[in-house]
Amino acid sequence: MAKQAAPAAKQAAPVPGKSVATPKVARTATEHPDYHFIKVVLTDGSSFTTRSTYGKEGDTLNLDIDPSTHPAWTGGEQKLMDRGGRLSRFNSRFGNMSFGKK
């Protein structure tokens, strides 16, 4: 008796909506971000050097808000600021109204 060859394995048909695996390829050098040293200047004038993807090597990043001044980090109180005159406009329109006895 002659040996029969094993039947070839059937490949499953792709399922709609499922992605088909692609062969792995070697990563290129351009896939990773370019980390380099930059200088960060805080609002009080102090500075430090760190690695970042911002700008180019040796660039300076000037911060407008930093942990030494922002109320989220300092625990400072909120103040009602009159930005764009909205508070003064409200007071001029409704400030003279009295609701009941004072």
C-alpha cells in the first residue's frame, strides 16, 4: 500500500469587517520622535533643561502658566475678574434693582 499525502490545509476566507494580519516589517528610524534637549523658562525667570520633541535642539520654551503661579497648583482663591466689562455691564443694568427689603 502506498502512503497517501496529507491533505493540504485550507486557508480560511477573510471575514468581512475583520482586519487581515499583515506580515511584520522592520521599524524604520523615522517612526520614533526626535527627542532633544530644550530650555524651559518659567514665569518667575527660573529655567531648567529637559528632553522634549518641541522645536529643535537648544530651543527655548517660555511658559505663560506654570505650577508656581497657577491656582490649580498653588491652592489660591478664585477671584471674580471683570473681563471684557461684563461684570460692570451687569451692575450698571441691574445694580439699582432691589428685590424685597434689605
